[in-house]
Amino acid sequence: MITIQAYMKINPVKRDAFLEAIQTLIKHSTEEDGNVSYQLFEDAFEKNSFVMLEQWKDEASIQAHNQSAHFVSFVQFAKDGVLVAPLEAKTSFSKPE
């Protein structure tokens, strides 16, 4: 299994639009083949700082996700002044049980 932690710092002015757009991304992403989990969390100490915790079955699932219409649309949306810092992603791998 592959786990991705995607850290996002959001423009406070765009918070509501971000939360609306991310709900669509989460809904469609959790329906994808190979998705194990796709959850968003906000930092308890730093408002407008979020982490998306994703778990995928394999690299092929991630590649398909990265090319999906809902993901490409969200990335384009995020480039429009939503993020106030570059997205930081960390990936880890674990053996299936």
C-alpha cells in the first residue's frame, strides 16, 4: 500500500471555495479503483493548514488518479490563488498484510 500526505496552506479568503471543491475531489477519489482511503484534516493549531491523507493499493492507482478529470480540475482550481504556499507531499510504502 502507498500512503500520501499532501500538506496544503489555504488562502483564508478562498477557504469556503476550497472546502466546497475538496468535497467533490474526496467524493470522486474514494470511488476510484485502488483507493483505500482519502481523508482531509485541518491542523488544530494553524487555521487554514490542511493535510490530505491518501492510501492507494498501488502506483497504477495513483497514476490513474492523477490523470482523472476531478483531480486535474482540482489542481487547476488550487493554482488560482487558493494555495498560499506550494503543496508539500510525502509518500510512504508498506507491504500488504
